[in-house]
Amino acid sequence: MKQKLLIQQKNNEKASIILLILVIIGGATGYYLFKNYPVALPNFIEQTSSDYKYVIKRSGKIVAVANKKEEAVAKAKRISRSIAINTYNHEWVYVNLQPFMILTEDATHDFKTFEEAYQYAKRNGYNKIYYKDGKQPFWQENAKLTENKILEVPLVLQLPELPRGCEVTSLAMLLKYYGINVSKMTLAEEVKKDSTPYSQDKEGRKYYGNPYDGFVGDMYNKGKNGYGVYHGPIAELGKKYVGEDLIDITGVEFEDLLYFLSQGRPVWIITNATYKSLGDNQFEMWHTPTGIVKITKKLHSIVVTGFDEQYIYINDPLSNTRNKKANRGDFEKAWEQMGNQAIIIAK
């Protein structure tokens, strides 16, 4: 941006000199200058925005200008996929784009979801994703991390009320960290359910609900059939309380989790109750109305609260210990085995 403003200033100075000559000498000579410098005046007209406090840009080009913030915002609202910028301090005062952005020298690529932006960045070699205002990177690949980080996340226990309610209890912890006090019981009632009944055929095939679609089974009674729920329905539920700032980051790499933690954001995840990679004998296949899923009865959900060189720190809704230690290498493998499922809040 600074480089472009310098170019604008030089163009303005050049054009101002030409205009001054036109005014002073006029006539045939002035006409000659105009014909022989066809780019000077059009550039000058386009670049007068440097004289304004605010510019509205679309696809890297200035499409409108304003002297007042209210005017700039109003204009940007009427121009799709535009950004209103304060030219004095380069602050983005209004963004009429999808919330996730990748900024390049030539364009701004915007995306509705973090997953879309993340996959695009990975495919095309971009290492930063911005969220909403574009002031600081929301995600940055290969960023230098602090050696350790531990966040003080409120601990909420799932027992005795919710023997299978680790996912909603962990969501309650995540929300409480940001001052949103909603009970685990409310979340248990509100989370989407898959009510498909359990059955098994003569060949031993098991039929049940899909945890990607909703909570499967009984959350309140361990004596009845039950399982749990995965990231999608939990993210959908969380958005009820924080809107689009609840961000499903499922699919990121383990180093990305550490980056978000280093930025002060605890992470809701799906793992297993041992925090270690499980053997194949710990998994089974279910036939569900929306496809076959591979599940483990060791399913568990916790909140990641910190890290250092050796350990990951967690709030486990089955443990009274806040910031409980888990071996970092083992924990990474267990999380990846369950599909890299993760959710954060961008506040």
C-alpha cells in the first residue's frame, strides 16, 4: 500500500506540472503536450484519490473516494467485494468481503469459510489468512511460536449429569473462556441429534446414527446405547452464541493448533480417552443413513489449553485437574487419528 501511495504521489506531481504548463502556455503547444503524453492526464484523474482521506478499492483498484468515514463506508456498502481504507494510517474502516481473506500484490481472495481459505492457501503457497478487518493474520504458516503457552480456561465437569456429554461440556468450557456462561445441560438439550436406532443384522453389520450429523444415542444414561457427536453439529451449536466467530478449523495440521494457542485461543477437539494412538481393534464400522463411518468407543472431547516442548495441556471434562498434562507426541497422533477435528472462537 505504501509503495502504491508513493507511486500515486509521483504521478500527481508529474501530472500537476503538465497541467501547469497547459494552463500557462495553452494553445498549440498545450495541445501537443496533451497528444504526446496521453497517459499522464488519465493517470492523474484516476489517482486523485491520494488527495482524499479514504479510498474504496475493489480487485486492487481504486473505485471511489471520500473525505469522511461515513461517506466511505456508505460507498463501500454499495460496491460488492470492496474495502474502504483510511489513506492516512492504512486502516480498513469497512470490508465488504467474505470473512476470510488472502491478500496478494494483485488481488484480495475472499472465502466464506476458514476451510475454503485454508485449502486455497495450501494449494497456492500462501502463508497468511486474515479474518474480517485484515489488521493481523488470523492464521500464519510456519510462524515463530512461543516456547510455551498455557491459558486459564474454566474447568467444567460432565459428571454426574452427562456420562456421554464430553463434547457439549467442552464447548461450555470454550464459551466460558470468552465470558459466555451457558450451561452444559442447555447445550446438551440444544445440540442436534441423530435419532437413528441401533440395530445389528445376521452378518454382524451394525446400524446406527452418524456423529457427523448429530449426537448419536443417549447422552444421560451410560446403561443405554450411545456414542457422541463430531465437530459439525458442535460448531453449528456454538454459532448460536457467538455467530460466525465460532470457527471450525477441522483439517488443520497440529502446528496450526499450537499457533492458535499461541494467539490466546483455546481449542475444542475430538480425540480419544487415552490421548494416544489406538490399535485397529479399537475401531468398528457403522452403517448410517448418510454413509459408513469408522468409530471408536474410546471417543472423547477436551479443550486444549496450552503447550510446551514436551507436553500438551488440556481441560478434560472427566478430570478435576485444570491444565492436565499429556505427552505432546502421543497427543498429536491421537488427534490426527480422529480426523483433525477442532473448533476455536475468534475473539
